[in-house]
Amino acid sequence: MSRKAAIAHVTDYFDTGTFQSELAHLVTYESESQNPEAGREMRRYLDEAMRPRLEAMGITCEIVDNPDPRGGPLLIGERREGDDLTTVLTYGHGDTVRGQEGMWREGLEPWVLYEEGERLYGRGTADNKGQHLINIAALEAVLAERGKLGFNLRIVIEMSEEVGSCGLPEVFRTHKDRLTADVLIASDGPRLQPEVPTMFMGSRGGTTFDLIVERREGAHHSGNWGGLLADPATILSHALASITDARGQIKVPEWRPDSLTDKVRAALKDLPVTGGEGPEVNEDWGEEGLTPAERVFGWNSFAILAMTAGVPEAPVNAIAGRARATCQLRYVVGTEPEDIVPALRRHLDAHGFEEVRIEPHDRGFFAATRLDPDHPWVDFVGNSIRETSGGPLHVLPNLAGSLPNDSFTDILGLPTIWVPHSYRGCSQHAPNEHVLKPVCRDALRVMAGVFWDVGEAGGPAA
């Protein structure tokens, strides 16, 4: 009974092919939360894939209906070993984005696991079925070697993360007494580099909205009416240009955060965000004077996700009557979420764009969160990972993307530690989603070490 034995146990689980076969089974569930017809499949994922396995670990489970009709069910589970022990909450989501059948490259399809070299392809492999499978298997390895975890475990598996975790805050408020813990240790998102473990303690928030200019019904001949009719697309383009400058620097005062402190800068120093798979980073884009790491992890970014005026696929010689842009602000701690849209309204009005309408999207989004990089749990988990990997660790104050971390921090009041098991080139949310086998193997070993150490020491305060 030892740490080394638990890590060897979970390594054998991977090397014998069991991890791959179990991941292949999870991929077969077509759990698309963005598909209104997939409700039965999402319930089946919890009933058939999760509940029996967790109950075999001595975890008492309940499947909870989502109070939000847009969302899928949730599983809440608990294994209690002692009133005086540390309680760890872990989390995963079994829902995926749409499979995008027919868009994957030849020889691949979303709901079947395909192995090619070091890659395992399939929808949900990276986001998030593979990641919570790794954590569950690591917990099983500790149980097998120690006969107990050495701590109390609580677990949430939700089926609505890809639609903004609708209903999750309400469930957390209703069942708060069943979800209280000393720390959240969970996994989602990518490593910065596949060969180096990553740990982050929060995420950027996100708000999505449409900007619309609507002058008249229908389009009108650009020759007969050109110079006489105001062009909604031109007006909207100038309104958008007032939000950032030509290199994407934000010009809305309230959208410029004040939370990039010296401590956060120090945590971000020398973190790699260039190289590897993916597009080349533009050094001359974004906030001037910041490093690439500071721009993506410590600052806000504005993006135009889509724009339309007229019929782009078949343009005609006519001035469109309407133009629309779908926009998004990714924001860090220090930006007031409730003031994002009002601040934009004030900014547009001040620049003469009173007619530009702002329509926030109905779907909720996650608020920004960030745990102090000096928090004791950061040191504890980080030291455990370094001991197992024997190499460096990338520590981020927050993920560049968004997660429902605010439900854990703001409702449950937890310190949050995320250890991602994917990598940035995994094609999540796109055709050809995949995980890397070496990353999965390493992640299993890392998490077995983390959970062993929590059971051994009780955490940093024990």
C-alpha cells in the first residue's frame, strides 16, 4: 500500500488498453446538449455510464432533474469516510457540443473512437468525457491500493455545460449542504504544452451579444438609392471600430481591467503561449505593452464572432436594410459583469451610435474567477504534481476560456484547482476532436498522486 503502487495501478490500467476501451464506450453516447432531441441520451449517460461505476466505488448517487428546461440532468454523489476528514469535490460534464456529422475528415465520425498513432479521435474525448474518466480511474486506483480514499469525496456530473451550465447555480443553491467541501479538484480545458502538466485556479468570464442596425425593411438598389440611404453595414462597421482600435485594444473604459497585479504578472511570467499546434500568435495584436500570456490570461479581449448584411453568399447591387454583428467579451476578474452591456451602451451613445441596438444573448455565460496563486491548496496540489511528473508545472491564475467555476467559488465558497488533461490542438468544439495518449497516461499518474496525497496528508491545512 503506497503512493507508488497507486500510480503503478493506474499506469497498468492505461497500458493494458482498459482506459481506451472505456473511453470508446463513453464516446458512443450522443450526448449533445445543444440538440433539443438528445435529452434521453444525456439521462442515459448518467444512468448507465456513470451511476453504476460510481456506486461500485461506494459513492451514493442521486440524479437530479434540472430546474431549467433548457438543461439536462445532473448527478450528485458522495462517499463519506469520516467527519474529521478533508472533503474533496470533483466535477465533470458528460454533455458535448453537436457531433457535426459529415464534417470530420475521411475515415472519422464523431460517435466512434478511432486510434491513429498517439491520437484518440471522437466527440467528447477531450471535452470532457476523457477528462472525468481519468479522474474517476485515478480515484479507483487509490481505493484499490489503500482500501479507502482517506478523505470524503463529493462529485457532480452535469449534462448542460456546453449550453452555459444552465440550471447549475440553482441546483447548487438548493443542494448546497450536500456540496460543501474543502476544495474543488477537477479537470477541463487544455495544457499549455502537451508534455508539461498545467494547473489553473479560475477562468475568464464571457458575455455574448448582438449589435444591430435596422433602418428599413428590405434592400434597395445601390444605384438608384446610393448616396441617399444610410447604409446599416457602414454604420455598424464604424460602431464596431469605436470599441477597439486597429490592433484590437479595447477602448470602452469599463472593459479595461485593473486586476493585472504584480502578483498575477509574476505568475504569468515566462508561460508559453506560442509554438505547438494551432495558428501563429500575432505579437502585434491586443493590448500594447503586455506579453502574450498577460493578454490571454490577465486581460480582456473583444471578438466579432459573426457579421451579416445582405446575403453574403449571393450579394446583389442593393443597400441592405439591416446589419448585425454577434460579439463577445472575454473578461477577467476586475470587470463588473452587470455593467458590461450598460458600459457599452454609454460608450456607443457617447460616440454618436445611439441607433445601434444591443441584444444580449439569452443563454447565460460564466463569470470570471481567480484564486490567489499563493493559496495553500495551489502549493499542495502543485507540489504533488511535480513529485509525480518529475518536471516543470505550468500554473495559471485562470484559464483563458470559460468554465462554470463561479458556481463553485461564489455559491459554494470553494478554492478551485483545475488540472486539465487535454492540449490546445485537440479540436474541441470542432470536427476531429481528439486526445493524446501520452497526455492521458501522464494525467492518470498525476491524478492518482494528487488523490493519494490528499488522503495521506489531508491537504495543506491538516
